[in-house]
Amino acid sequence: MTIAELSARIPFHANLDIRVLHARRGDGRALLPAHPHLLNHAATVHAGALFTLADVAAGAAVLPLVWDRVDEVSFVARGAEVRYLRPARGPITAAATCDADVEVRGKVDVPVAVTLTDEEGVQVAAMTVVWHLRPA
């Protein structure tokens, strides 16, 4: 599966113009470009947009674990914990990592750590997403 195929499976991401930069086993990156419609009342990137960006990056780290049988595995976010650290301005990048050696047999929860940074490399948020994988 390619990044384009991955993105096509989740049309919601196009609403925010989120771009998957790479998706590798245990390592995903995504970019949220700067757009005025993504701002909140304080003229910073809306928390919901940051949350979605982190979720996309986490998926980009997890899905390569099952790309060879993606149509045989159900995968959903089971839960998440987010910490907003600083006001987010400009384009934001999310970098996600997880244990790439996890065996996906039966049901498994895969925690994914995500760091969100602005274009100057300042961390603006951190999130842990728990992806639940099971046979479809």
C-alpha cells in the first residue's frame, strides 16, 4: 500500500489538508499546513486539528505493521491522551513511533507516541494514541 492509497481510505483528512509524509513500520509522519480555517478564537491552530493530525501520524506508524493483510485486519483508535503544551502556529508536523516488532495475531492494542512540532522545531503538543487491531 502506498501513502496515496492510505490517504484515499480516509477522505476526512482532506478536509484539513493533512499530508502523510511517510508511513513505515513503527514510524509515521504527517503535516498540517497553515490555513486560516484551522484557527481557533485565539488565532492559533485549533486543538481538534492538532488531535486529528496526531491521529493520522499514529495511523501512518501502525498501518505498515499490517499492510500485507490490510483488508483482513480491523484497526481503530481505542483511546488517546493529549497534552497541549504551547500555542500552535503555522504548519505543524506530527512524528509518531511505536513498537514495530508487535505481532498482530488476534486482538492487540498498540500504543503510539506522537510529538507535534511547529516549523521552528518547538514542541506544541504530545499525544499517545492506542490503536486496537483485530481480525476483520
